[in-house]
Amino acid sequence: MKTLWLAMLILSSVALIGVLVRQKLSWTWLRNFSIHIVLAAAVLYVLNFSGLIPNIYIPLNPVTIGTVVVLGVPGIALIAGVQYFIV
């Protein structure tokens, strides 16, 4: 059964890579998404070590970076609010 799942994973990964290589629109989307991830991580890093938000440390992990990528500045406010009120 594990062999079947592994084969399905490999086949679907190859198909996904094939679609990404063939479509020019995919490269634009992938480039923009990568830029957003890097910018979100940089903004969180600057906020953590500049002291703009006192007594709040926002960890750099996939969940927080993903939240900032999807929501933008309100995502930073959401994470800061969760840190302040819950943690």
C-alpha cells in the first residue's frame, strides 16, 4: 500500500512540475509568490529586532509567514494581537 501512495506522489509531482514548466503564467505566479514570502519574512524579522512593537516577539515559522503573505499588514496585526492577548 505504501508503494502505491509513493508512486502516486511521484507521478503527481512530475505532472505538477510539467504543468509549471509548460505554462508561462505559472512562472509569473510563482515568482510573485516567492517575492511575497521573502518580503513577509523580512518584515517580520525587522519588526522583531527593531523594537517597533515592544514586548512582542513574532516567531519566524511557516504559519506566521503564511499568515502575513495571505493577509498582509492586517496579518501582522492579527499575530501581534494573538501574542499580546493570548500568549
